[in-house]
Amino acid sequence: MTTPPQQRMLSQRALAAAPSPTLAITAKANALKSEGKDIIGFGAGEPDFDTPQHIKDAAIAALNAGQTKYTPSSGTVALKEAIIAKLERDNGLTYGRNEIIVSCGAKHSIYNVMQAMLDPGDEVIIPAPYWVSYPEQVKLAAGVPVIVPADERTGFLATAQDIERALTPQTKMVILNSPSNPTGAVYAPRMLRDISDLCVGRGVYLLSDEIYEKILYKGQQFVSPASFSDAARRLTVTINGFSKAYSMTGWRLGYAAADKDIVAAMSKIQDQSTSNPTSFAQAGGVEALNGPQETVETMRQAFEERRDYIVSALNDIPGVKCLSPGGAFYVFPNVSAVYGKNWTPPGDSPRTIGGSDDFAEYLLTAAGVAVVPGSGFGADANVRLSYATSLANIQKGVARIADAVKRLE
């Protein structure tokens, strides 16, 4: 009797997927903290504020009222109506219920878009620096990420001309994230319109990730690309959620607004994977959108104060150059001037800083500071620091970074 050939345990899809560097650095920092180490964490992309009380109260009331059962897979009527009202009020967009889907976070919404819209070989243009999950989610749908690099010289922004040069007959979609993770860069309305017009002219879809919409600083203006024209609306998939503006990261609640056929396809995929987002979390989402908005502004003001401090303090460090972000709560300093320098771990041989991964490891090991390497964002000259932490932590952490850079040889 012949022995059957051994089956491969893991799929090529799973083997090709890269782990999230942001989650990895946060997990490593938390592990060191649990060992009693004094770690200043700049890794996590979540507000350090609690979810506003009125939102928590709405979820508690829903629990007490027995709203603990399945809801429609694509979200409750009440939450869809609240999203529709928000999009019209804030963004000048009109949608019907069949053009809205609620998912388990904005990340899940984007994943569903890729699964619903991409066929093998379809190309997706992604300006870099990019959020780490964009290219990985494209690849998980058998698509091909096409990276358009940008750096400090352009304010980390890709122009319509940059994107046009990357277009091919296989291009299916362009992804824009404004304000951006990891850079905090904000596309001006004119730049967004130029890119939108390009997509409309070429029949290419535009995914607009607007999760940081409410965290915008003085002098910046937010515009949804779907609002430019009926054609733009038809070709734009708008992504948003509750995690950043309302400090609801753990609630896992996001949504997409798009053409009804796209939403229907996303709903079928969600039917067969997660089904509905958590019932009482959706009740909290209704209150977040319909209730008082003062806490959103309070958090925004705190982030702006922290931004002003951290940008100035980082630029005071020799070899570090940091642009001032227009939104979100990240800075993305260029630290490449320290590459090639050396340090020696206790009881070990000297090591050379060869890139952002090495620099992040050095800061964590030698200074007790957790930052995220820029390599995972498509920009190895940089590292990302989240200033969604207290001003005291920022001051202490940047002082440690300054001392660590000074000690490099």
C-alpha cells in the first residue's frame, strides 16, 4: 500500500501574508512592560481617551433591553440611517440603505471591498507611505499592489500625474487615505479632485479611507472625493468608522458607502464570514453619530497640542527630520541620517543600524522606546510614532530618543 504524498499544511495565501508591524511592535512593548520594563510606547494607533460616556451608556442600555441577538448581516436599520444622515450632514453625500454596509471595523470593510471587487491580476495603485494592511489585503484577494512612492519633498502626497504614470489596462482601483496613516498628510481638495477626475476619466475605482476625517488641524480642509460628481460617487468606495474619532477601537465597528452592487457583493461575503457586527456595539455607533460631538473636538485639540510639541522636539534631535502632519495622530520622521552608525548591546558584539527595523530595535532595547519601523509602510528611511499618548509620555519618550541617538557611534 503506497503512502499518499504529504499535504501542504498552509495555503500560499497564508504564507505570503506579512504580519502587521504595528501590532507586532505593540505586542513586544506590552510583553516587556509585563516583565517590569519601563517602556514608552509610540506604537499603538488608537486614542488614549476612553470612549465617551454617552456612547457607552447607549450600548449598556441596548444590552439591558435584550439587544443581544443577531442583527441583519450588513448592519441595523438604525445604524444605517445614522450613517446616511452623517454622510449627508458632514460630506454632502446622499445614499440609500442598500448602499451602506456596516462591518467589524474599517479594516474589515476594506477587506470586504478587496474580496468583492478584485480578480486575480487586478492592479491596485497605492501611494507610499501607506497603511500596512493595504497591500496585504490586495494580495489576499489575489490582486497586485502597485506602489507609487512619495516622500518629504512632496509632503508624502502622490499627485494625479504620479498615479497616471502607474496606470495600466489592469488597474482596477486607487487607494487614498487622507488624513494619512502613517504620515498624517492631508490631500488638498484640488489634489483630490484631480485624482478623482483621473479615475473617472479612466473608469478606475477609488477607495477613499476617511477614518481620520475628524482629526484635522488648523488650516486643513476635509473633502470626500465621492462628493465631486455623480460619476465620482459611482466609482468611489468611501470607508469610515468609529475607532479614531470616538475612541472606539475595541468596539470593532466600521462602514462602507458605495454603489449598491458593490455593497451587495460585500454583504454576500460578510454573510459567509463574520455575519453582523456586535448588536449592542451598533447601538453605541448610533449614539456616536447622532449624539453630542463635543468630545470629538476635545480629543482633536489635545492631539494638536501634542503634535506641536513632538514635531518641534524631534526636529531638535541631530539627524532627525520631521514634517508637521495636517491630521491623524502620527509623525513620520526621517531618521536615515543615523543609518550606518553602531551600538553594542550588553554582552554582545557591535551592531550597525542598517534601516528602520534596526533603529526601532535599538530604541526598544537601549532606550525603552517603542516606535514602528517605516519599512512596513513602504518607507524605510522613516519610523512612525503615534502621539495618541499623554504629553508627559511624549516628553519622556522623545528625551530618551534624543539620548539614544547621541550615544550612537
